[in-house]
Amino acid sequence: MIIKWRAAVGLMLSILVFTSTIPILTAVETTPQDVFEGPNVVVMSTVEADKPINSSVVSLIRGMNYTVSPEIFLFCVVDGMPVTVRGVDPVSFLKVEGASLLKGNVSGNTFVLIGSSFQRRSGLDVGDKIVIPGSASPSLYEGTITGVFVSGGPADDEILLPTDIIREMAGKPKGTYQVIRVLDGNITTISSALRNQNYTVAVGSGSHVTTTNTNMTYEETVAMNLMLRYSDEAAFKTTNASHMGIFAQRASSSVEVAVLGFIILDASLTFIGSFSILSRAIFDRRREIGILRAIGASNMKIRLIILRESVLLSSLSAFVALLAGFLVVNLVSSSGLIVVFGQTMRPVITLSMFFWMFAGMVLVSSMSGLFVTESIMRVSPSRLIAGFEVEKKPTEKADISEILGADI
Amino acid sequence: MSLDTDKKLALPSTGRFSGRHMLAYMLVLYLITLLIRWIPLFLSPLPYNIDGFSMAGVSDGIISSGHWSLNSSMYGIAYNQKTPFFPMLLSEFSLITGISPLYAEQYMLPFITASIPPFVFYFVSRFTRNITASVTAALFLAFNGLFSFLTGSIMKESLGLLLIPVGLYLYMGREDIRKRILLCLVLIFITFVHYRSTLMLQIFLILMLSWDTIRLFDAGKLRLRHLLMDIIGIPLIGFISLLYYFWVSMQDYYGKAFNINEMVLFLSVALIWFLIYIRFMKRSYSAGGKSLFRYIMDWKVIALVIALGAFLLNSRKLVFAGTINTSSALLATAVPYVILILFSLLGLSIMQRYRNKYLPMVAAIYVGTFVPITYSLVRGLDVFSQEILYRSYNFMDFATAISLGIGVTFLYAVLKRYFFTNESKQSLRVGIPAAFALFAAVVILLAATVPLGYDTVELFGVQNVTYEYEVSAIDWAKSANCTPVGTDQRLGDIMRDYNNVSHSKSVPWKLKYHKPVNSPFILLEDSWTTWGAQMHPSSPVKVQKAAFSSLINQRSVIFSSGHPDAPEGRIYILMG
């Protein structure tokens, strides 16, 4: 081996930074969707501000024998921690989320349920008092925690309250909801039923969103709401329901762009790190390369040797770094240490992510090795054997007018 | 092409250009710039961009009351009263010429701002003593569409962009006490011209001052008296400017930026860029042995790649929520601009590798402009951030112009060295066409950027031209006491800033999506069905012809003007 094995350690550490952050960054990007949707769930929301979804839509979908959870959100700070508070019908919600009660019970209309992750973070338990401030209107709710639930999803970071209380705190009209979630819903059947009954609603699952009884797409609604927000303040203030669309649009767009920015920054740092380590490792072996060339090894032969060793080292480093990175991320996140927007981050790790990160790292490292080799090849074997150093930069610069010429 | 040693490229000083030549160059540059800035007058005598209406409103107020006041309840008027220099100047001009401010300003402002390229020509020639670099730098500012738009439109920033190179020039000559005093006056004066220009000039000067202080300290030549004079004459005046903005409650309009959290974020970003600037200035480079490719493709190119990446990303996905995607027309028009930036990167690399006096200034302008740009990106990707970004970007143009001048001159020097020194026929046969091709390419590229300033409808989805019949309609609506009026964003803002007519700007959305339009009066144009109604910062809203006609048929048309051949078609006021 021309390149020393210890370079693999440096390479691995450099790649580890990348592999241990990408699953978390990806999780940050998918969190808003996970909070509002969930697996096997169809979500309905308001399209037009003057036609908010209400209890009659809930009755219609329930009549189709679906498990339906009508909900209202409140984003606030409890005990100094950002938390999502959801107004729900607890039985339907627990069914839709596939959740169960760990402690306590649900009784009457004054329940306060907290998710298991929130319980761990806050140290609160059944019987403790909790004070929840309103985020959209000046209000305060004080109650006693009646139960702790676990769902294995983002809801574990939330607090559940009766819908009527949250509706008042969110300043929503009576009988209205922000979203209605349907377990195992068929988007076509639901859209068709809503269309037949003349309801104007956005129905979505994943990236597929359709609207009923309106010529506006969901994106156009969001754009219109934003336009009203910025150009017609008075009209905007009269449309309470448009806040949710704006929040979702601004949050998801900003989060996606910011996450992309961090991924690029992360990749750049890893690239620079890997390049520096390999170039140092190869440069340290310039004498050996000089000897090989002096005894007759062709440039192509040297290139092939370096390429083979770079691929070997980077493959090994990338594989170990990927495994270690994913393991570290899983350990850290399972302990609930990474919390963003009041949500515990659940790292996204997929086989395709593993493959592309592995391939990318091997490619970048190998190319870096070849790039450095090309620079060394320009130096004669005798100078390489003598262990040449990079020439010191001149301290005194020539005046620019000597180069450009001066005619004034 | 490899450039080996300094000596190989060294060119002698010829002193071929005298003071008269210089004056002639400056005059020609002034006239070229003036003609380009007057292009909007071929379309309408009214101000090019709607900011001009609130300026004219402030000037009208000064003329009618005879004094400057700070008490208007109208949004645009109250905001522009706080930086009153331009409206005052406009009032004087209007009183002297007898032309109303609204019609005078599009003639007057270019007269002033057309002096920027000649001044930059003088500025660059003083430091480089090279005619090619000076002319190229000035031509960039004369032709560059984005800069033309800023200095040809009616906005306070136009005057700020004139004062910035003046301030930088005075700073570089501040050993002369007269220039130091003039610099202080410029810094006080610019406070009343434009707040963002004040901020940017302060950032540039503070960066340069910091570098000078570090350099002199390292060399053991730092004089406490000079340092105190610098601190009193630059950042202290900046602090007083800030106090003035607090006093006139500029934070009512820029409350977000005056918030303490935002200030801490801004200062943190500024500190990071300050450290980058010092690192940039301390780094030394060897001059020879580099190919042209390596001169351009060093680490600085990363900034260009990131900018282009963001630009392309915005064509597919909105980077700033609620704004407009980068249009394919803008992507195509930006190509010559990007090529010119590559020339500038070459020029900047040359400046880093050879001794010169202006690198600290050029670097300060580049780095200083990145402060608000970075701040806008980290504070949140909303409309306000987008405004900070695109309004800050063009302060970089001064540095780009100088770097471009150096880059082009360097290429010309290379050609001269290789083809013109022995004056053999064979060399000249290649050299003359090559030099001609170089300058022709630069001029063509510069000219190709002009549409960036004047094809704003196609490129940015913004109609900056206001026609006389549109203003007549708004004036008529006010005189007939039509209130409130529903319309689009452009006409709504003119009504708000100049006519003080109560209005709503959501009519195009309501028409497009068949919502009831409740305004008792509606001001609308035929162009809503063709190009669309302007809804800046969002994209234009195109209304269906059927919905448009139906609204006209349902209501009484109480005013109509324009003609079918006019670019905006007819304008209507509806009642009922």
C-alpha cells in the first residue's frame, strides 16, 4: 500500500460528520408532514376562508364507516418548551394514530393527555397541573393531566385537549375544525362524496392533494392567502382560516430550503475534509511515488495504484462511517435528545440513502486522490525522492500598473 | 495560456492621455449613461416605478406648505418624509422650472445619477492610471441593466448610489484634511438621502478602516490621533445617523429590522463577514505560474456557484414564500451578466496577486454587500428577506465594475504582450483581431444586460411604467370621491402613496377565482386579461376574459380612458 491505512481513520471521521447529520436533516424536512398527516391517513383541510370545514363534513365521512379525527392545532410554549397542543376527540384520535394509553384515563370533556416523549422531556405526570397559553388569542387554560399516551409517532411530543377548549383558544368559529384526518381513507371515494354534497375542501395524502367544488388548486389557495397577507391586510384579518395555510406554506418552504442549504454545507465540509486528508496522505508518500517512477513505473500505473487504494480506503471508511453514523443518530434520537419545533426528531434512514451516500463518498474521495496524484506527477522523480517542499510564496508583490500598463 | 513571471508581462507607462482627453471621455460616458437612463421617457413622462409617486407627493407637500414636515398620515408620504433630501431637491427643481414634481422627476434624476459612471471613471483612473480599466469600469455602470434600473428609476437609493463612490474616494484620500472634512459631510448628508445607502457606506468604510488599523498596527505606524479622527469621522457619524432614524420613528416601517433579536443576528452576521474580510486581506498569493482558468476558478468562484444555485433553485421552488419564481426569460438574460462576473473574478484575482491601493476597498464592497444578503437568508425566507436581498445586491456593482475593468485590462495586456511587442506582421494579424474581439465581446455583453433594467414585465413580473391615462383615472376617482376603490397592487399603491384614496388590492384574485367583489368602486384594466394584474411581490394574476367582461356588464362604467392600442389597453372605473 502506498497510502497508509491510518488515513482511513481520518477519512472515516470526516465522513461521519456527514452520515450522522443527514438522517436528522431529512427528518427535519419531513416533520411538518408527519405532524399533520401520519401513515395511512387522508387529511382534509379548508380551501377557502369563507368555507371552513365543520362538523357536517365529519358526519358525512363518519357515515362512510371511516375512523375520523377532527382536529384543531395550537402552537405554544408550556414550561418554557415549545409544544404542539391538539384539540381532539380522544377515542378517534387514539385510533387514527394507533396509540394507546400508558397511564390514566379519558373521562368526560375535561381530559388533558400528554404524549410519552413530552412526559419524558417535561417531567410531568398524571395528576400534575398544567397551564397552556393561547397562541392566536389572549387566553389561558389550566388543567390537570389525566393520562399519558404512546403512539410511536410525532404525536408523542404533543398535548391533547378537548376540541371545544382549543377552538376557543385558537379563535375559531363554533363547529369548525382545521383538519380532519381519516384512517385508511380512500382519497377518490372521499373526494367524490364531498363533491356530491357540494363541500369545498382540500383532500390530500402525501404529495397528492385535490380540491373539491372550486377551480382553485391547494397551491393557489396558499398563494392567494399569502397575497392577501402582504397586500390587503384588512381583508386578511377577516379571514381567520387562512392563517393555517400561510403557516404551513412558510414553514414547509423555509424548512425545505434551509435543510437543503445545510445539506450542501455539510457535503462541502465533508468534501473539503476528505480531500485534505487524502491529499496529505498521498503527499506524505511522495518519496515512494518518486521511487516507483524512477524504477520505471508509468504515470498510468501510478494513477491506477492510487485509484485502487483510494477506492479501497474510501469504501472501507464510508461503510464504517455510515454504519457508525446511523447508529449514533439512532442512539441519540431514541434518547429524545434532538428536539426541533417541539418535536423529537426521528431520523430518516433508507437503503437508497445508504447507497447514494456510500457511492458519493467513494467517488469524491477517489477523484480527490487522482487530483492530488496529478499534481505530484508534474514534479520530477528525483525531486520527489529528495522530498521536495512546496515553494514559499514571494513576499514582495509587483505593482499592478506594471502588469496592466499605465497610460494616464 | 500560462502566465509565468511578472517581468514577462510588465508594460511601460506611456502618459498618452491628458486632462482634456479625460474630460472628453467623461463627457461621452455621461451622455451614454443619460440616454440609457432616459429610455423610460420613450414610454411615459411619468416616473419609472411607483416609488416616484410618493416622492412627488412629498415634494407637492413641501411646495404647498413651504416647509418640510414629518406629520403625514399617508404611508408612502410619511415614510419618504423621513429622508427628505430628494423630495426637497425635486421641489426646488419644480419651482425653478415650473414643471410639476410628478412630471419633472423622470427628467431630473437621470441628470444627476448619470454622473456616476464618469465619476467612477475618474476614480478608477486615479488609482490604476489605465484608460482601459477606467473606461470598462464606467461602461459597466453605464450599461448594466440592474444598475441602470436603480439609477434611472425614481428612488432615493439612486442618489445614495452616487454618494457611495464619492464617500469611498474621499476615504482613500483622507490624509488630506479637506477630503476628511468632506467625507464627514457626505456621511451626514447621506443620512437624509437614503437609510440603506447610509448603512452600506458605513459598512464599507468600517471594514476598510478596520483593515487600515490592523495593517498600520502590525507595521508599528498606527497613530492614535488619526485613529480617533477616523472613529469620530466615520462610525460615530453612523451612530448619529442611527439615532436620527430612531428619532423619526423609521422603526414604524422597519420594525422587524429594529427588533433587538434582529439586530443581534445582523451584528453576528456582520462579525463573521468582518473576520472573512480580514482573512481575505491577510492572505498572500504568488503572482506567476497560473493559467487564466486557475485565476478565475479559485475559491471565490464558490460564491458565484452558490448564487447561481439559489437563482436556479428559485426557478423550480420558491426560496422566499409568497414571491415569484425566477422566469426562464430572466435566466436567459442573466447569461451575459454571469460572463461579465467571470471577468470580474479574474480582475479580483489579479488584484490579490499584485500590489495596488484599491483591493481593500473592492473587497470591502464585496464583503460588505454580503452582510445584508446573508442576514436576509438566515433571518427567515419571507417577502421582507427577499426585499433586503434584492435591494442590497446592487451595492456590489461598484466592486464588480472595478474588478471587471482590471480583468479586461489584464486580458488586453496579455494580448499586447504576446502579439504587439515585436510588431511583426504575423503577430499583428492575430493580435489586432483578438484585441478587437475582446473589446467587442465586452461591449456586446454589457449591452446585452440593458434589458435587465427595462424589460421588467417579462423578467420580473413587474410593470414599472405608469401611463398618463392611468393617473388620469386615479385622479378622476379621487375628484369624484370614489372610495373605497378595489384594484390591483400597482394601481392600489399609486392611489395610496399619491392620491390618498382608500383602496383594496385583492380584486384580481377575486375575479380569477369567481369570488364576490364587494368594493363599491373598481378600477381595472384590459391588460388584466392578457399579461395579468400586477400583484408584486407575488406573480401577476391573469383574469379570464369572461369574468372580466361579466364584471363590466354587471356594473356601471363611470369612467373609461386609454385606447385599445395602448400597452395597457383601456382602463375602467366601475360603480355599483
